[in-house]
Amino acid sequence: MFLSFAIKTPLVPFHIWLSRAHVEAPVAGSMILAGLVLKFAAYGILRILIPILPEACSYYSPLAMTMGVISVIYGSLTALRQTDFKCLVAMSSVAHMGVTILGLFSNTVVGIEGAILLSIAHGFVSPALFFLVGAVVYDRFHSRVIRYYRGLTVYMPVFSALFFYFTVANMATPSTVN
């Protein structure tokens, strides 16, 4: 059961499908994938895996937490090197879901509540970034290459303010729930 949830979450050895799915999908597909589908695994772990198999979750929690830490580090470092913006947001989603796994398998109430809160916050912030980049900017520039986005504040000041807010929220700045 954990293997299927690890693939859907996605944790690091099983994360390859996520960036390709986001890059190939239309904007609405990326928004649904980031806002709902990735949360199904966290919900499944919370409602199925932990209540049905509590001893196994306790026994294998170091393995799951190690996979979560590797997902956070690998997803963050990979996101730094991306040139395609949809792929960047997808790799940051891998890191966020790694933190969610850390909270779910911490075997504490605070950790589980934090994982639920992060899942809800990620369900708002990540689709907003996909909408801003995939729908607004891509329709104007027909490119998702990051280096082509210079000077947006001159032409689109309201968009730039929203984009800055959701980017800061995606980086888990305090008072942005993430």
C-alpha cells in the first residue's frame, strides 16, 4: 500500500512521472494534478494506511521519513536548475509533498496537522502558479523558458504582484500558510 501512495505522492525514486505530466498537460490538467491528485495520496495515508496498519507505519516510519527528506533535498535542488517554469513548479511540488510525508509519518498530532495544513496550502498555491505561468504568461509569450520573463513588471504590474505573492507563498515564507 505504501508503494502505491509513494508513487502518487510522489517520493524521490518514483517522482519521474510528475514533471513530465505537468509539462505535457494543459493548464487545467496541471492545476487539477497539483491541487487535487497529489493530495489523494496524503489523504490515503492519513485515512487508510495509518489507521489500518499503525504498527507497520510506526516500524517503517524511518524509511518513509528518509524518503521524504531525500525528496525535499532532491526536489529543491532540481527546482533550482530548471529552465521550464512548469517543470520548476512541479519539482517544488515534489519537495512540498516530501515535507507532507515527513509530517504524516512523524507519529505526532502536530506533525499530522502540519501535513494536512501544508497539503491544503499547496492545493491553493501551486495551481495558482500554474495558472499564472501556464495561462497568463504562456498565452502572451508562447514560451515557458524562465529567462524570457524579464521586464514583466513594466508591462504587467498587477500580474507581477500576484506572481510575487504566490512565489513567496510557494517558498514557505511565514504568514503564507506554507
